[in-house]
Amino acid sequence: MGFSRKRIGRDGKPRYTAYYLDIRGQERSAGTFSNKKDANDAWKKAEAGVSAGRQGDPGRGRQTFQVYVLEKWLPHHLLEPGVRSNYAGQIRKHLIPFFGPMKMRDILPEHVRQWVTYMQDKSASARTIQYCKGSILNAIFTTALEDEAVTIHPSRGVKTPPVPDKPRHIIAADQFDLLYQALPDTDAQLLVETAIESGLRWGELTELRVRDLDFATRILTVSRAVIELSPEDHPDGGRFLVKEYPKDKEYRRFKLSQQIARKIEAHVAANDLGPDNLLFTYQAPTQPRSRTCGTTATPPAGMTEPNERGRRYWHGTLTAYNEAQCRCEHCRGAYATYRAMRRANGKDTPRAPRARDTDGHIPADWFRHQVWYAARKTAALGKIRIHDLRHAHASWLLAGGADLQVVKERLGHASIATTEKYLHSLPTADETALDALTRIRGPQTTRSA
């Protein structure tokens, strides 16, 4: 049963605060009024809302965006661990600085539009703005509307800068051969070849275990994926979390080619791997990373900028590196040469190589920086990503005449429309159309313009 409580304000006039019990039996305020009648009406209305299953606590809208999102929404919203980690980073970087101190009830569509302008002024990409608004803000305010923390959905209908659908750059077979030859060892070659032969995502590929491949039938079962998290986001404070299902939460089974199955079987035998062992594992470096000793380029004429004591030094010398703090390639080269000579003469001991904190899974960023980028540069392939091998797998299958539904199932796409994007994506896809054009226009092409 609700009630109103009288108190005397600072101006000496009576004020009446309306109270009611929420669904947990806790006393809540429905507001303070200048007369008892309005206060009684307020608690009766609040009680009616509780009876209808809605608390109607006005205090919900008074909490700030930062408190609601970080203390109530993010910890309890059902998300994949990797998505939660990504959301947390984007919220702290892009949303809290703008919306953080604002009360939830005060946020309107105009503020979301102002945030879009704020992001553009920060030179954020259109894709980042679309992701933060379309995926994160919309989800926050949809839940806030259900929680009665807001009375309207402020981000619904707010437009963001368009994100162009860029064409995929599909690696060709001869380009892959160059990349394959540029890889540093047979383990890296087998991993990359397995990636393009299977079309697996990185998390699926690096969680493959011996038991997942039936060598008699060459059937590969994809039933798990691994994600890399910060220790703060990992339930046990680790770095790698194995999910007992792939991305679309559906197992899939498909056949590998005979040649790649033989290579994997030989790899398992050579390394004496058991059924539960990972096929591909991180190998800690045993030697320090080699450094470039000097530069063959001629040092620039002239001297460094004056240091704090007003002194200048010739480029390409140790004194310029140490005294003038010059970090041009020539001064850094002189210092690297000096250190290399000391190590060669036994005067310096190089520090032990840095090993990654891992349970055997291969860190994606380590593979990119230590293996992929160097091979990509040697093969002159531009900014081809590891994930582009999955795109190449789909494109090669479709270009070779594989059934669209079969390719969809191999890749684990939720919609066949996603698989259709790989049709005619190879550089040679337009050759048939050009041949048809030439046959029709052939007699005209000999005419001068």
C-alpha cells in the first residue's frame, strides 16, 4: 500500500513525497509534490504500474549512460565472449567520452546525430561509425527501452555515413604459389595450404585437432573455434578460450583433397601427435630476432639539429644517435652496426627472445607479424589478409563449377546470399563477357576512331 509523507521545505512550506512498493517490496519514491492530493495520485499511479508488471521507477532515467552501460547492460547482456570484449573496447573509446555523463532520460535523437558528427570530426571511419551505432548503440537503447530507462529509442532512424561495399581482392592460384614459397618453414606452409584448401576461419583452423580429421575418408569435422581475449575478459584470466561450436553454432563436415590430407597425416606422424593434440601450435622462438646492421645508403649531407647544449653532429655517427638523439635511418644504422660488432666480439649478450603467453594456440597477431607480412611482401601481394584465403577458397570452388549450396555448407554461411557474393570474383571472371562482346563487335573494332 502506497502513502505520502509530509515534510517542510527550506522555504517553510509543506511538501509531500509519494511512496510505493516495487515488485521486490522495496520502498520507492514516485516524486515530491506541493499538495497531498497530487502525491496520493502519484503513488496510486505507480502502484497501478507495478500491478501491470511495470515498475515505472523515475530513478531509472536519472542514471547516467556510463553507469547504465558499464554496470547494468554490458555485464548482463548475452554476448559471445569475443563480441563482448570488442563491444567493451568500442564503448570505452567511442561512446563513453560523448554520452557518458548524460542521463539516460535526456538522450534524444538529436544527441545521437551530434555524436555522428563528433565521430566524423575525430576522423573515425564510416564503418566504425556504422558499427558503433548500428550494432552497439541500437542494442543498448533497445534494452534501455525495455528497462524503462528511456522513454524513446533515440538512435532508431538516425542515419550514418554510407559504407561502400568494396570489391573483394581474390588471390589467384599463381599468386598463392608465390606466397607459399615465401613462407619460412614447412609448418607455416602446411597451415596456409590447409587454410586455402578448407576455407576455415582462423579460430577454426588454429583449433583443429587430430581427431577432427578422419584420414580414411578425408572427412573434416568443424565443431569448435578458439578466440583470443585479454586476461580481463577471459573467465579464468587466460588468453585463449575454446568455444564448443563454430561461428554459426552449427557443426559442419566436408571432405579434403587427397594431397592435403596426406600432408596433414605425414605431419601428425612426424610430430607424434595424439588425437587431442592441436594440428598447428605456437613455437616459441629460440634465437633473438635478427636486426639490420647499418644501411647502404649514403648519409645525408649536413649535421643534426642542435641538442640542449646547442651542439650538432654528423649524421650516421654514434655521437649523433646518443648526443643529438637523432633517429634517422643512418644514425640508427650506425648504432645497430656498433651493437652487432660488440655481440660478435662477445662483449654483449643479446636478451632472450620474447615468448608469447599461450597454451599452444597460435596468436593471430604473432603469426601476422612474424610470418605472414614478410611472406606477403616477398610475394609482392599487397595487403592480402589471412582471411582472404577463405575468400579465395570460395571463389576458386565456384569458378571451377562447384554447386553453390555445397560451397555454402563447406564455408558455414548462414545465408546463400553471402556465398553468392563470391560468384565471378576472380580477375578472369569477365573474360567470357569480353569474348562475347568481341564476337559481336569484331568487324567494328578494325575501324579507326
